[in-house]
Amino acid sequence: MNVVKSMDEAWKYILEKLREKGATGKNAEIVADSLVYADARGTKSHGIHMLAAYLERIEAGEASPVVVKENEASVVIDACNGFGQAGVRTLADTLLKKAEHMPVVCGCVRDLNHCGALAYYTEYCAKKGYIALLFVNANPTVAPFGAMEAILGTNPLSVAVPTKNEPIVLDMASSAVAKAKIYQAAKTNSKIDASWALDEEGNPTDDPNRAIAGVLNAMAGPKGYGLALVVEALAGVLSGAGITK
């Protein structure tokens, strides 16, 4: 049976579940905001569907992000292995303050968990009048073009540009699909597009479970692989968060 809830009801439900596991304060509210935003945007693979995975990661309380170093135009933040949403939102808020005095600002956040839909952060900045670019590297689940071993992550990126009305927002993985969509298909016993992934033997598969055991393909062949490699450098090397193989 499907249960329909308003965005406000969903937000309160998510927050209640997070607090039951020990999460407190503003960080839990940011997580709830992010998940509701994703569902409202139609990106259900990054919405309340992810709540169970977040709850499993909480042992007691939460770690708050800390500033490692900064200057007038840049900042490095450590999320201390806490909520990814808290780390990236702290980065966005810190850079927005710096942007009031500097024409271009940049920063990075490391040691964080899954941070949800990237558009949540870039659109947030664009609605305040700023162009925002966000790059995130991830655990290796994607094979380079022509290969069958996972070397890179889904390595998503988002860009948001303010306009007189609603901002222009791009949010996409450099892989053929976000891996959360594969897990969602497995949960609902649905087939996937056979171009998305390879099974353990390197063959295209429409079975999400075999895709999970195998590897994802890069988006648009060599173009997606090249894009993933650039995101790996920007998000992993510059932040000090580390890179894959």
C-alpha cells in the first residue's frame, strides 16, 4: 500500500527517525531537507529511499564539520565522517559568506559520507544569486571505457546558474546512472537498462542484482570516463580526501 505524505510530513518523519537513532541539532534537519528536496525534484533514488542507509550509519549523535584551513577566498572542511549533507552545506554557507567580498571563491570538504542530491546545494547558492559548481568523487563502482574492473566512482557533478526566475540546474553522474537507482531497482524487483552496467563476467545486464555484483558503465563511453577522471582530480586530489586506484 502506498502512503502519500506532504513534504512537511515527510520532513518531520525523517527528522523523527534520525533523532530516534541519536542524531540531534541542525545537521539532522539538513539531512531531512536534502531527502525531501530530492523526492520533490523527482530524484527518488536520493530521497527518503536513502533514509534506511543513513540510519544504519548512526551509532550515537553525530560529528559536526570543522574548518581545517581557510583564507579570504577558499576553505578546506573536514566532515569528520559525519553526515555528508552537513559537510557540503557547511561548505556552501562558508563560501557564500566569502563571496560577499570576493569575486570568485572555492573550497572542498573531505571525510564525508553520502551527501544526497548535489542540486540541493548548487540551487541553494543560485537562489542567492551565485553561479555554483560542485564535484564529488565516490567509491570505485565504474569501469573505464572498454574495461570491466571498477576503477572510478559514479563521480557526479552539479552546476546551477541564477536567472530572473528559477535557476538553471544540472545534476548528473558521470556514470551511465547513479548507483542508488540500481539499488532501487533491485529493491522493487525491476529490470534496468542493459547499457547501464556489466555483470561479473563483463556482459551487459538488465538484472540489478547482477549489476550490483558487477560494475557500472561510464556515461557516453569515453566521454563519461574522461569526465569522471576530471571529477576525481578536482574532488579527491584537491581536497585531500583521497582517490581511487
